[in-house]
Amino acid sequence: MRLRRVKDHSGLSLRRLAAQTGYSTSSWERYLAGRSLPPREAVEAMARLGDDDPVRLLALHEVAAEAWGKGADRQSEPAGAGPGTEPVTDLGTELGTELETGAPRPHGRALRVTLIAGSVALVLAVAAAVLLAVRLTDGEGGASAADLTASAATAPGSPGESEPPRYTCRAERIDGRWYAGNSRTQKAILANGHAGPEVAEAQCLLREAGLSPGAVDGIFGPHTERAVRSLQKRANLVVDGIIGPHTWKALRE
């Protein structure tokens, strides 16, 4: 998030950023979207071009690198894996390959999601088993066990637990600026993959500008990114598909 803010304030496009740092445009797209950890040299180059404090950026980079390293430890292959099992790719090796070649490894992200989902399911199963044993020990019998099974079926993460938020567009002009009733932000940094009321506000304002961001669902997807790029081109801004203060200004006016 800090890198995106520095990049947005610098006014550099991804192409110019790649030309002045030696890292490819696709690499910068992954760095800024949080899909890949940038190397230390890239962080220093971004601080220099954006006239930002390199010490602070490098400190944040060290924290992020430590988090990526812990993720790699959790994904190492367990000993004694049987035939036919697919080896788990080391996250550090995968990250190094991305930084050197500029090409992302397609299976790493899916593998991380699978491991996290499996861990959550295991924790829920263990918790349900412990609660069931306690209730049976207290003498509540089969009826209590049935109640516990029903509560476990609606554990956090189940489809019926909660509905996604619904957003509406109520465009009105206040003090010379447009607002759609979802957020009054003018500085939030939004990019593909983000979600929330700020994204819904941007989608409503894009519609008000005559552009089509798709459904107003608060999710920054490909349709929203294309609409943002069209607005940036129309307003003579840097066309990078990322909403920052300059793009918010164009949306509000």
C-alpha cells in the first residue's frame, strides 16, 4: 500500500517506472498489487523517484519480507509424502524466480489459499469435537450433540452466515463535488483486488461519468479497472488503472 501511494504521488506511469528502475512493467504491477515481494533495490529506487523516506520504506520492506519468509516455512513439504503427492513449492524459491525472470508462478497463490482453507477447516473440526465431548460429559445426551452438530454446520465461512453488502448510488453535488453516498474519501488508494464502500463509491461515480464499471458491488475487478483507465485517459492523467488522489479529483469533479 505504501509503494502504491508513493507511485501515485510521483505521477510516473508503469512504463516510465520500469524504464527508470530496470524492473519490467509486469514486475511493478505485481509489486504494487501485493502479489509479489519487491527486491530491496526496487524499494530504494521507488523511494528515490517518489522523493520519499527510503529508511521508512525499507523498514516496511523488512517486515513484509519476514512475513513472506514465515509463509515459506509453513509451505515446506512434509516428510514421508507418499507417491503421487505433489511437492509444495518453496515460497522463497518461487519469489526469487519471479523477481529474476519477471514471470509469476501460477500455482503458488492457489496453493497458499488451499493450505489456509485446510487449516481453518481443521481448527473448526477440532473445536467442534472438543465442545461435543464436553457436552456429552456433562450429561446433556444426544439432543445436545445434535444441537452442536447444527451449530458447527453454520460455522464462520459458511455460505448462509452473512450476505454480501449491497450498495446503492445516490449521486448528489455538494460544494462543487459529486458524492454517491457510499464514501466521502478523496485520497484512498484503490487497485484491482480491493473491496469495500470506497470501491462502490468509485463505481457509482464512474457510472455518473458515463463509464461502465460493471455491477456496483464494491469489488474492484477487471471491468472497474477498464473504466478507471478510460477516465484517466479522458482526464489526461497517468493511465495505470489505480485510483489515487488525482483520479478521485477527476471523479468528484
